[in-house]
Amino acid sequence: MSTITDNAVPATGRSTSDEMIAFVIMTALLAIVPLTGIYPYFVMQALCFALFACAFNLLIGYSGLLSFGHAMFLGTAGYVSAHALKVWGLSPELGIIVGVVAACALSVVTGLIAIRRQGIYFAMITLALSQLLFFIYLQTPFTHGEDGIQGIPQGMMFGVFDLSKPTTLYYMVLTVFLLGFLLIYRAINSPFGEVLKSIRENEQRAISLGYKTDQYKLLAFILSGTLAGLAGAVKVFVAQNASLTDVHWTMSGEVVLMTLVGGLGTVFGPVVGAFVIIAMQQYLAGFGQWVTVIQGAIFVICVLTFRRGVIGEIAHFFKRSL
């Protein structure tokens, strides 16, 4: 684990004002997307995965816990929300809430199991639990197996906003992303976040100071899993389907790639990494299976030349130049 987290850029190296300015710029750029010629569904998909990557980064970048099974929260929330919307006929806001609650409950159960181990053992346990859920969802009737849940109704959020309209749907996804992003930002810049960073750097010293590190790690795991579930619940409105792809181990690998490419342990790194990876999948789709090879090559280049990730290297450059 130390080989991964050593490349992280501590959040304390940047001023809060700079981060808030960057947040305002990011929000403004995302808000004007419908007014430009950019394909809105691409941006909506990227925003869902950006929230997923930010949730994952909270766990590994600030707690030092590498999960290889985070897709189980994304996929579980997606399946539950899709079922609630299509079969139970719930409204969009209730469908999202049900999916998020399911992901939260799953994170509590899996966290209590996995948090007992550290390092590679923790990673392998999360991977095993994720694969267990994958095979359960493959056989469970309500998921419809390999066909997934198709034709999910988008509906009227709060009885006012028609999510079948692309612009309305876009601003709903953007609002959820920004709220999730701010929640993560507040968490990592709170006393809770400072304890997580101390656990990441030296858990034994944190224990000697009187902190119950297992409880803090469990809370971080639950918060990360719940926010990953929020991303999965919102994603079903964009894709209008829930499938095994979102719960497969390859999805857990992709979120690791997004986080590392953007910058591990940085606030905006996972957002940039998610947009980079989703853009590659979108615009290189014509290459077929070669997309995976191209992604691997870019990942190797980033590891060799941008060890801190895109945002991590930029932050390091400005910090060094001051």
C-alpha cells in the first residue's frame, strides 16, 4: 500500500481559497455544457463516474485502503434503483434514495468483514465479496441475468422536473455530482478527514494517540460505498438500464485507473481521470478491443511520467515554483 499512497499529494499543501476558485471554475464550465456543442450524454456519464471515482479516492487516497470491489456498490444501487423505478413505480427521487440506502447497507456489512484486514488482504477480501455479488446478481431473477434491467422510466422528479428532457436530466446529474463532491471535500477537510490522513501515513501512531482507527476506517468505507451507490443510482437515469457490467470486477479496475490517472489523494484528480477514461472509451470505440490496450499504454505512460497523476503533477509544479 505504501508504494501507492506515497505518490499522493496531501490536501494541506493547497490553500482552501485556491480549491474553491477551482471548484467555481469547474462548476461554471460544467453548467454551460448544454449551451455548447458537447454531447450531453457523454458528460452525464462522465459525471456519474467522476462521483464514483471521488468516492473511491476518499477511501484509498485519504484512508490508504485499496478496494478491488468498489463496483459492487455502484452496481447494487443501480439494480435496486432500476427495479424500484420500473417494477415498483417509485418516483425518481425515491428510486435514488432506495438505491443509496441499499448501497449503504451493503457497505456496512462488507465493511465489517473487510476492515478486519489490511493491505493486500483487505483488497482481496473486497474483490472476493464483489465477485460473490456478481454471481448472485447473475442468477437472481429481479436482475434479469445477462439481459439486465432495460427501459427504465426517467419520470418526473419531485413531480416538477421532467427527466426525459436531456437538459433537465443533465442539470439533475450535475446537481447530484456537485453535492456529492462538496460532501467529500467537506469530509476530507474536517477533523474526521485529518484523522484519516494520519491513519494513512502511520496507523500505529494514530492508535498511540488514542484514536480507534478501525472505527474511522469503517466510517470512511461506509461513506465511500454510499457515495459510490449514489453514482450508480443516478447512472441508471442516464443509461436507462442496469447491467452486470456495473458490478463486474473490471469496473472496479476502471475506477482505480481513473483515480491514478487523475491524481491519487487530490480533490479534483478523480474528476479529471474519469473524464479522460470515459472520453477514451467514447471516442476510441471504433478500435474495438484495442481500446483496452490503448488504456493500458496510457496508464503505463502516466505511471512513468506523471507518477502523481495529472492534477497531482500540476499541484506539485505550482507548489515547487512558489
